[in-house]
Amino acid sequence: MKFPALSHPLTGVLVPVSALRSAHSVGTGEFADLPLLADFCAATGMSVIQVLPVNDTGAESSPYSALSAFALHPLYIRLQDLPEISGLESAVADLRTRTEGSPRLDYPGVRAAKLDILRDAFAPRREQIASLPELQSWIADNPWIKPYAVFCRQKQRNQDRSWKQWESLRDIDLPTIEREWKKGLKDGSTLFYAWVQFRLEEQLRAAARELDTRGIALKGDLPILMNEDSADAWAHRDIFDPAVRAGAPPDMFSELGQNWDFPVYNWQRLGEQDYDWWKRRLVQADKFYHAFRIDHVLGFFRIWAVPAVHFSGILGHFAPAHHLSVARLNDAGFDDGRIRWLAEPHIPGDWIRGAFGPAADAITAGFFRRIGNEDLFLFAPEVTGERAIASSDRSEEEKETLLGWYRDRALLQLDDDTYAVAWRNRECTRFASLSETERAAFTTLAKSATVASESIWAEQGRRLLAFMNETTGMLACAEDLGVIPDCVPETLEALGILGLRVPRWGRPGIPDNQPVTEYPALTVCAPSVHDTSTLRQWWEDELTPEKRAEVLTSLAIPEKLGPTYSEETAWRMIAAMLKTTSRICMFQIQDLFATDPRFRLPVAADERVNTPGTWNRINWTYRVPHPLEELVARTDTVSRLNALVAKRSKRSPA
């Protein structure tokens, strides 16, 4: 869908579909609730609704852990709007009664209950559904449905276990998928999933059309990475590299980096296919959205690739990148022995005896091999990575010591002739033993590799983002956060892709609390996002008095505001954020609710959507506390917000 022209500054609201609540939704927000949210946007002058990913995630509650790049989540279906629901109205009403008072989303419970009702609606009408010409036409137009339906049927039969643990159909090809699809048509086991997706798409397209008629743009979210336990990774293994996982290097928040355990794309293979899988994914999104967010856009330039044998991110490397050949290392004065010294941990015998005492002999036999007759040891070949150490039967304390030694590297061997520079190369104990000349030579090599990599990253980023930007009429917006190479903002600007600015976070060369009135025009300003605290929690729980004063200065708020994030403080913050020079300003809906005693929760922390790196029952369960019908009726809030948004809309674009 074509995004409206960026002829004036726009304002919008960000919300997970699951967080919506209406007089008709059952247990969770639904696609059919989006027009109600559009009523609120129209009344306040806002013109964009941004949602988190809405793909099917199976048993996983995180919207960023999809079972499919194409399939929609059954959680968001409006049961009572289905033509096939006759006779099950009381079951739907009972489910609504049981869940309407719940302050948070019961993801597993609501998902299971909705799927049960869907199966009860499908079973007696299977032959009638199979004969629907519009369904047959839809199946023909959506070839992704066959592998998805076969995958879901098999996953159900295996109690939701990963496909790698299935007893059959682990290894798959297109003829086998076609055979299994046809078998499932006969007994209804694959047709069921096709029917559900057909009806889901109907409902989301209807909601998107409603928004379009009201002048409200719908912005979707396309995560770059796919869950390995997904129909796509199962059926299209040629476009993924199973040897590595995506993650992030160490930083101030994560000493060992991050391993997201998502497979990395085989971009060479995708390129040979003219990026067909990605283009089809974009065309699918174009059915619903006017704009889309490219999650982790940096990954299109380079990805932090972690060998699958590790569970942390510290032993990863950038891919693609310019790495060091043996010949180049030799030319810099590092012979094969010196390369091995830097690439393989060398553990003195007294370290082993001192750390493990009476257990030293057993641990030496299980994990190490002696170098000649020296009292010096290397890790044994069977110790292939962190996972091998972690899965051993040694104590946790012993394993932590072994892991620390295993990670002690300045070089990472990628193949027989190629090495990457380890992220913490200068902290390697053996780096310290190098001569001053060797340390200087190594540092020069590392810097030259990074400089040479810039052109590789720039070329890949331009190539990949160009086809993404040209495949549909959707407006592309990038999540360009973190430590980014210079080529990233340059490429985004050249392609007209909007970047992201989160006021509480600085950027390389730009301090925290940069005035929002100095943001580039081709950006989206988001005062908070799903992975951060809300403005209210940030203000009350995370800022010191000194930091609050800095924030007020950067936002040109002259008054001294207290530590409590009152409704009036919320209004002042919103008004200040709306002065941003970013072309689009997107507020989490909870940041708007902070102005209204009816919709703000008693505890600010309860309004947070997700805390990255944590696993708990709170993440992804936030729900709007009252029906959206009430929100539109909050005339004081609506009129005051409308005045602020109108003032922003009248400004000339930067």
C-alpha cells in the first residue's frame, strides 16, 4: 500500500495488537480492533498506527520469534465474525466472559482456547470449506501456505517440539511437502491451517482498508531474523547458514555479547535467487501496510555471526567482513606458531592444578591435551565450543573457569587460511606477552581489517536495502540503533529510508539528550519503544535528579519538574517531544495514557511491554486497561492531544 506523501510532520501511536481491548475482542486485541484505534487517532489528529509483528509465533509469546515470515497469528482472529462460527456463539461468549476482566494477556490460555474453537468450527464444515472457490483461489496465490500448513500439522503431532526433534519429516523437499499437503487435504489436517490463514488475512485486510478510508496509515514490523524452529528455516534450508547464529558483540550491557540463536541468512544463495523469498515477504506485507519497520537494519550490512557451537556472543565475528589470511599475518611478522599462540588458548599446568586441585587430573584428561613434553595444554579437539563445556558433568564453578579460559583468544580461526580478530583481542592473556613491536603490528592489522570491511558493509547494505525499498510502495523505516558504521546513515539517506531516534539514547559522536529539534528530517522520533521503559518509568525509576535536569534542558522545558511523573508532567513531555524535527513522531500508547487517570496503571513498571534478555510471565502481556470505545470518549484528553498534534502538523517539513 502506498504511504501518504510526507508533506508535513506526522504523529502516530505504537501498540502491540495483543494489547488492544474492545467491547468485542476475546481475550486479546484483534485485527478488528484496529479501526477503533483509528477512531482515536482521527479524533486526536494522529495519522499513523504502528504495530509489532503479527506473524504466527506458535507457543512462543514474543512477536519476534515467528513460526513463519508469512502466516498471521490466530490469536488476532475475531471468532464471532467468521461465517463458519454458527452454533459456537456460546463458546465464544464464554471465553470472552472468562477473559474480559483479565488485566494482562494469558497468551497460552487464550491461544489454546481460540484454536479449539476454530477446530470446532472447521470440523463439521470441512467439505463445505474445501469447496469454497475463494479459498482455493487464495491457496493458489499464496504458495507459502503449503509448507506452513504441513509444518504446523507436524508440529502439533509432535507436541510443539522443534522440527529437529521430530521422528519423521525432519528432512524435507518440495515434492514431499506437496505429498503431505495433499494427504492433509483429505483428512483436513492441512486445510484447517489454510482456512484459518485465509480468514485472518480477510480480517486484517478489512481493517487496513478501514484505516485507509480514514486517512490513517498502518505501519508494520518486519524482523530481519527468523526463528530456526520455523516453517521457513525447515522448508528453505538453502537460504540459511546453519553453522552460525545471529547475535551482538559484547557491550556495556552484556559482557559476553548476545547469541539470539536465530540462523543467519545465506545472502549469496538468496542473491542467486534474486532475493525471491524476501521479495515475496515484502509483497505479503504490502497487502496490509502503508509503511514497515526494518528491525535491526544493521544486520543487512553486517551480522554478528556466532558459531553454533557457542551459546554466548563473545566468540562471534562480523559477516561479511575483511578477515586476515595466514599470508597476511605471516607478512606482518606472525609465523604459524605465533598465530596458533593467539588463536588457541594455551593453559599452563599450574593453572589447572591451582584451579581444580584433586580434580585436576580428571579435568585434564577430559578437556585438554598436552603440548609435547611441556607443562602446557591446549583444549582437546572434542571440546568444540562453549556448549560442549556447558553440557559436561563438571560443577558450575568448574565449567565457568573452563569457559573463561576457552574464550581467551586474540584471533578466531574461521577456516584453514582465514582468521577474524576477536572482539576483546587486547584482553587475551597471551596478547600481553607479545613484544611491543608485535602488539603494534597486530593493532595495525586489526584496524586495517575494520577499515577494509566498511566498503564491504556499504556495498551489501546498498544492494539489499535497494531491493527492499523498490519492491513495494510501502515507506521503509529502519531501526538503526547501536554502534553503527558510517556507511549505515549514508545508505539510508541515499535510499530515502527513515532512521530511528530514541531521545534517551545518544549515537556515535552525538551525546545523550541531543535536542529533538536537531534530529534529521528523514527519521522517526520514538520517545520510548517496546524494548524500553515508558517515559513515565524512565523518569521515575531510571533518571537521577541531575539527569532529569539535563532532559528538561534538552527538551527546552523551562520549569523544574519533580520526580513524580504526574499527568501534567506527561503533557509537558509530550508537547516537547512533538517539537521534534523528525518527519514522524511515534508514541507508545502508554506514554499517551500517562496523561489520563483512567488509562494509566497504578504502577509504571506494569506498563512496560518487554525487558530484553529476560524470560518471565510479564513480557508481551500488557493490555490496554479499558475498552477502546472508552478512550475515544475521553474528550478532555482527546481535545488537548488534538491541539498539540494540530500545532505540529501545521509546521513546514524540515
